[in-house]
Amino acid sequence: MIKILILAVIILAGIFNFWLLYGILTTVLFSLLMPIYAIIRAIQKKYLPGFKEKCGFFKKPELGDKIIMFHGVSVGEIIALENLIKKTKETFPQYKIVITTGTKTGQEIAHKKYDKIADFITYFPYDIPIFVNNFLNKIHPNIILIAETELWPMFTYISNKKSIPLFCINGRMSDSTFRLYKILKPFFKHVLNKYTKILTQSEIDNQKLIAAGSPKEKTSVMKNLKFDIKKVESNIDLGQKDFRVIIAGSTHQGEDEIILEVFKQKLKNYNNIKLLLVPRHTQRIPKIEDILKNLGLNYGFRSKNDNFKDFDVIILDTMGELSKMYSICDFAFIGGSFNKTGGHNPLEATVYNKPVITGPSIHNFRDIYGILSRSSAGKIVKNQNELSDYIEKLLSDTDFYKNACKDCEVVFNDQQGAMDIVIKEINQYLN
């Protein structure tokens, strides 16, 4: 809702003094509409998390005068920043790290991942002059890095006015967003021009941002931060060496039936295959057991140290082990993709050169699947029949499977290196 209002303000602002009118109108609209919006949310029992913090009303943290700020609006962006934030802390130990998010779930993930790394975690301010000033006057960052093309005009303007280097990193632009930005190019040009640098995930994203008004001399390709991940070293023994293992990772309600029915069908022709089933929420395990019993599949549990020598299906019912389990599989189905969840991270599997399959709901990782599906590293299927057909291809066609594994390696070799580019940019502006 607020973003739609801001877009309307930007259109009006182009007629007059952009920054002055934008600041006045957003303040007025916020003052008029936010109380109504808050009441509606309260009636729906959907409260406004971080409201005070987004207004810049929080106790000023004791951070000193050397501060690097990262912003990721929600879960996907915060996860993508993980290795970069760790590398930044390691490279610039004299600097404090501040992390902001725009959503409650983003805050939860940020605290979970960075409480021992970051020096301060809070919400990004509403794009209203007084709130942005409140925020920046308390944080005083030396440099700001915003993930994935989060453009907030007033925050951009005030940061620029305070001479704070402002970067867009891991920048990307969907086709729908690109069409909107092109229509409003005269207005977004004001915003994009205030950035110190805009670093994009791909040449396609680079050209889109330039066409939308980003200065060519400030816009360049950095590749994709999400690919700068490392394999988790582990020594796992589930008795898998004599079998071909399929992982169904982070499955949601409705997906367990799909993958288990397909798996049972494949067992008729491939008696050397096994399935490691990893539900996203362990409280669903009793229902999953009912499905397994109805299908007549024998199963064990990771928590009981069961292995594939005794069971066709093992349920991973322990926490924090999924990413390393991908190292033992032959290929993986990534869940959250046959419902409206938006998918989960496929790179945890492909980093081990293991091909992945996903359903059609992938909006949380659309950019990643866009890269993987250009080759055989990743496959997007529309339904259970297509899932079954593709698993059959991976199981039956040895050359195709080997090429798919090789494609994973090629993609990673091509995409990695983004983190080093950003560290180099930070170093340039801090030294």
C-alpha cells in the first residue's frame, strides 16, 4: 500500500521540484492514511511490527564513528547477504555492522543469523524526511549497501545530501518492474542518479537499469551474491554408498504426497533408489507417517540413526542438517514450490553439483532458477506428471545425468566472485 502511494507521489513530484514535493506529499499522505491503515490492520489482528523503529524512534546505539550498514528487505535478501556480511566483518574488523530489514520475518532471520556478527539490527525507516533523518542521525553509517534494487527516493536523497556512499548491490529487475520503471523513467532517474554505484546480478539486469534511468558510468555487473556459498564439510553415513539417493528438501503440505507417490512408482523399476524426506515443519511428521503407511513404504528416522540399508525412506527430523545432506544425494526436489510458498534455496544442493527440480511456485528464488534452468542444472516442472518424467530421465539417462551435474559446476564457476567485487568497492570508499 505504501509503495503504491509513493509511486503516485513520484509522478506528481516530476511536475514540480522533485525532492521538495516528494517530501511534503509523502509526509502528508503518511499522516492522513497511516492511522486508517493501522486501524484496519488492528481489526484484522495484523499489527505493524517495528512501527516505532521505522519512524526512527529507537534508542541511539553506541556504535562509534566507523559503521557499515547493510539493508535486505526480507528473508531472501537477508540470506543472500550472509557470506558478504561475514566477509565484511572479517575484512574490516574495526567497523561496526548495522543490518536493517523491512519485514518482521526479515528481522527474525537477521537476528537468528547475525546476532553474534552484527552490532545493531533494526528496521529500515519509512521513506518520510523526518523518519529518515531520525534514523541516519542515530546510525551515522560510513557506507550503505542495499540489496536487490530497493529504491527509496527520500532515503536516497538524504543519504546523498549527507555525503554517505550509497550502493545498490546484487541488483536485479523483473520484466514487470522494468516496464513500470521505463514508464516512470523521468522520475526514477532522479533517484538512480543519487546512488554512488549500482552493481547488478547480470548483464540483462544491467541493461534494464540503464534503460530505466541509471547512469551508465555508475552501473556495472557484479554477478550474484547468492552463488558465493561454500560446501559444508561433513562425514555423513546413512548407508547411502550402495544406493542412489533422492532428497525432497523443505517439503510443505501437499508436496509429501506428490514426491512419495512418484518415488513409489519409481521403486518398481529402480530397486537401488532411496529417498531422504525433509519436511519444512517437523510438526507435520505424524501426517507424513500416515501417507507413508497408506503407500506401503517402509521408513526410518534420522534422529534414530536409521539408514538406507534397512529403509527406503528416511525422514530427516533433526534440525540444521539439510544443507550438508545434499552432499550425499544424486539429485534433489526443492519443496515449497507446489503451493504458494515461493520455493526454497536450490543452491544448497547445486553447490555440491547435484541437479535440482522444483515446482512452478518459485517467486522467492526466481532469479536463481532463471540461471539454473538455462542449463540442466535446474528444472522447473508444472505438475506431478512432469516431475515424474524428469526424475525418470535423471534415473534412466546416465549421460544426461552426468551433464546435469557438470552444468551445476559450470554455473557456479561462472557466477561466483560477486562478494570479492563488493568487498573491493567497500574498501575503495572506506580507505
